[in-house]
Amino acid sequence: MYTITKEDQIKELINRVPPILNIDLVIFRKDKDNTYAEPEFLVGKKNLHINHENKIERIFPWGRMYFDETPEETINRILQKEVPWVKVKIKKMITAVADKWYDHRCNGITMEYLLEYQEWEPSIWKDEFIEFRRMNRKELESTDWTYLLQLSTLNEIMATIASMNSTQDEILVEVDKDNNEIGSVLKREAHSNPWVYHRAAHVMLFNSKKQVILQQRAPTKATGANKRDMPGWHQTLGQNMNETAHAELLEEMGIETELNLQRIGLKQTDSQSEYYYLYYGIHDGPYAFDKYEVQRVMAFDCQKIVDGNYDKEYSILPHVYEYIKELNFLRK
């Protein structure tokens, strides 16, 4: 006698229930050294053998979200299926649009997510797509058979990229009170709800003279604008903490160096709860800092910071003093 298990029933249910949303992945890259450079998008050329029912040729990587998935699970599944050779960082949701005229499933809804690619290794993935290439907006708009729904949201896509570093819509990893990953959360919510826990990497960077390297934060920052701080970043979807520290150090400071994890701490305020991973490293530059995130970079004498000698001239965030005192061995 054949016994149907609960797992079998759930599997069959998943197979029978239609997907609930279409998910488009807008994967982009922008030259940070050129403020006026147009972003390039990763666009696939569809396999026309599969695509014989319509003439759509160029399209962003996409897939369908099932009822038992979270958005980030769907995004990661699409990435693994369609572009496993691209390493990306999930930034934020762009928009949601009606798609009933083309796809009658998925409740007629498509959601677009913005992803920034960190590493690029061109490859052909012979399934939905037969090739990929990078295209800017002008190329997308002038190419025959580009998917019209995606073209219709280009203004929103460009606006999202332009405001990416000045808004609170970044998608962060959410953790529980014991620092176990449980899902995702918008930075806005993470910074306004002390019951929502998230993570950040704090990197204390020194040079061979044992001076500390501090950034002056951009005026567009939601917190600590124009103040002196160490490099630091939140953990976003798709990266572990070590990857977060190294990737963002390369992105914001233009350097790669060995990083050592000093400790993990929990900072709680009336508005947020953040597990921070304190790293330290040594590098003598030069530093190609991200002009969207940082105004300038300077080296400071550690003992003078601790003694308060810079306080009248520079506004330095309190945790910098704490970390320098803790990493006292670097000042000896």
C-alpha cells in the first residue's frame, strides 16, 4: 500500500498552485570614477527556439515567485538558474507594474528589483537565454524587440539608481535577537524599529605609520552626514559578513587588504538594533573613495584623537574613539 506523506502533499500543492508574481532582475554597473557615466544593464538575448510565440528578444533576467517563497529566495533562484556566473549585491525594489496584457498568470503583476553586480564573467547560459551583454539606456531603447514593459520603467530604474545612496530603501539581511538570519528588511524599517535586528561591518583602517584612516561622510547620508567615521556598511542580501566587509572596502575605498575580525557587538538605541562586526586592517593607499558616499579621506594620529586634540576642528563619531582605544596595540 502506497502512503502519501505530508511532504508529498506539500510538494504536489506547490506544483499545482500557480506563481504569484513575476520578478525582473535589473542588474547594473556604473563607473564610480565618472559621475556622468551612464549605467550599463545586463540584458539577455532570448532563445528564439523557446520564444517562438512572440518577438521579444532582449530582456532582463526574470522568473516567477511561488507562494512558498520570499522575494529574496526567488531572486537567488533566478540568479542561480539564469546567471550563476555573475556575483551581485541586491540593492532595493524599484517598482511594481501591471503585466496582464502579456502574462495572465502571476496575478498580472511584475516586480522589478535593482541589483548591482560586483564580479562579471561573461558566459552563455543555454536555457531561457543564449547570450548576455551589457547595454546602456540608449542601446536598450534603440534595439528592436526589447520587452516594452521593461522599457516603460526605464525612467524609474534610472531614478532609483540616482537616489540609491541617498534613500533608505536598501534591502538588508534581518536577524533575530540571537543574530540568526531570518529574512530581509528595508533599511528604513531597520533604522526606525528597535525590535528589528540587522548587521553591519565596521572597518578600522590604519596605515603603516599607525594612523587611522577616516572618511568624511557625504552630506546626503541619512545619519552622520558630514561627520568623520570609519568605513562601514550594512549586510545586504546575497553576502556574508566577511564578503560585505571586503566588497564594500573595495567599492568605497578602492582597496583590498587583509581584514581581521576583532569582535561582534550589539548596539541598541531607541530606533534600531544592530549587530556590528568590528574588523581592522592596514593599508597605505592610495584610496579611490566613492564620491557618492564619501567627501574626502584623511589620516589622523590615533593618540591625538583619543586626547581630543581634533575635536574643535573635526566632528568625529563617538564609536571611533571607542574602537581606537580598544585596538590600542596598533598605537604602540
